[in-house]
Amino acid sequence: MNAEGFTRSRFPDDDSGREVVTVGDPKSSRPVILLHELGGLSQPTMDYAAMLAASGCVVHMPLVFGSVGQGSTLKGAVQLCWGRQLTLLLSDRRPKLAGWLAEFSRHIVERAGHAPVVIGMCATGGVVFSVMMLDSVGGAVAAQPSLPFRPSWTTFSTSNLGSTSEDVEASIASGKPFVGLRFQQDGMCPAGRLTKIAELFGEDSTLEIDGGGHSTLVYEHSEEAHASVLALLDEVFGPASE
């Protein structure tokens, strides 16, 4: 791990708390919660957080599973199954992680005075639908939401977004800034899933990027996807100060 500019803490602030890695000015009025992908809280994920911090944000990265610096998809998949923080296969379930995120987002509001934008990616993409309706969340990004896992050609894969139907409906009703991202040839995030999101949240709520790959923001970083995130941050917080 390249530790320069990063701090590590726990929330809650005790031995039972979840580890959180943070980068950026702690006094920033543009807080972001960045949820890592299936591989783990890897160095490329922290590099992307640093990129967001360079745009004036303070970025908090909770350790959902594994260890800081981990970048193994196989290890992450095993840890994901074992930890049960996310709904891997089951439909219409609120992820366990959502409860912690609700508390942490309220903590950020109390400390910074601004509701954070929550960015979920891959396995954590659908978690945003369980929290974006909260007063303590200002907006959300679902980058290549991949849970629950199902063959891409099944109807189930297109109609389930990784949270409960009630939470999805509440997220729609909140009217908060939101964007869903996906590469057009991504097999892990079925095309129908983003089509469903567009139907529910509006045609302007999704962006499909030409080409293959899976990780729109980190590993196969797309400048087009990143620009859409920056635009959403400006919509929520206003333009970043020079």
C-alpha cells in the first residue's frame, strides 16, 4: 500500500469497528464513500480515490472484506461468501452492509455537515439502492452492479438490482442524483440490468461505455465514466473550488 496521503481509522471507533481508509482534505465539503470491488481494497482502488480527492473530495473507503491492499478476485469471492455482508445469490434482500453504511453516512454528516455520495462497484454496486433514499446520502453511483450473480441471459439477472424492491422504490422516489455505469460487453453485469435501471430511474440515469472490460472506474478506467461521476459530484455539491 502506498500510504502517502492516506489515513486509517475505524468506525465505530473501537476494536469491533470496520476499518476505513481515507484520502483528501478532511475539511472538504465534498465527501464520498467509495465501496471497493470483489477483488478487495486494492492499490488501484486507492489510486482512483486519490484521483477523486484531487478533484476536491474527501474519500472514505470502508473495508468490506479482506485486508487493505488486497487485489485478489478469488480471495475476495471466498471472503464475500464467508462474511455475508452482501447478497451473493438471493434476490429481494437488503445487504447486511447497508446497516453499517447508514450509520457511517450519518457520522459523516455530523462531522462534515454534508451528505456523502456513495459509489458502489461490481459486488457493491447494488448496495447503493439500500441507502440512497436516506437523508444522510446525497447521491449515488452504481458502477457495473453485479449482484445477485446469475447467468446473463436469464430474466432474473435483469430484474434484480441487489436490494429489496421497497428500497429500490424508495431510491427512485428520493429523486437524488444517480448514475449507473457499465461496459457494453461486460458479462458480469448483464445489459438488461442497466436497461432495468434506465426504466426505473430514467434514460439519463445510465451510461454504457463502448468496448469490453468490467471495472469502469478502476482497473479498466474509462475517462467517460469518470467524467459522469465528476458531473454527478458537481450536481450534488456544486462545482469544486479551484
